[in-house]
Amino acid sequence: MTYNTSALDGFAALGDPTRRAIFERVAARPSAVGELALGLPVSRPAVSQHLRVLKQAGLVRESPQGTRRIYRLDPRGIGAMRDWLEAHWTTALDAFKDFADAQADEETAA
């Protein structure tokens, strides 16, 4: 199976707890760096670095609004992750069905 690099980059980016917190804040409401940094145990420059990683992973995008940059979720990156999970979910369900069918056949034969 070929893995979607974008999806794997997204999962890797969310492996960091601070990035997950920033991602969840962006998911709740598009925001500027200063707003995202409020209440986090890291500096504004650190939040900017985390946002850069999330952006490179395709999970957030930025748009200018006056002198600020507003960060919001990028649905393409989220979609790639969902597609990757869906592909594996389908495989897992198929394997479970095969297992359940085999168990039913054994019970019937006994």
C-alpha cells in the first residue's frame, strides 16, 4: 500500500502535545499567533514555530488580515489524514469480518 506523505506528516506533527493544543485552538476558532499563545506554556516565537510545522504538514493555513496572519484549519490536510485512517479502518473491519465468519463456521461444525 502506498502511504500518503501528507497524512503521515500530519500525524507526525500532531505527535507533539503543544502542537496538538495549538491545532485544537485553531480548530475551535481561526486565530492569530498572539491569541493562540495565550495560556500556553511556550513563547509566541515558539507558537510560530509550531504553526510552521503544522502548516508544512498541511494541517493549517494562514491568511493576512491587516498586519496579522490568521491561522485556520486546512481541510485538505485533515482530509488526507481521514482518508489514510479510512483505508486502514476498512482493512481492519474486513479482517474482523473474516475472523467472525471463521468463528461462526467453527461453531456450526462443532
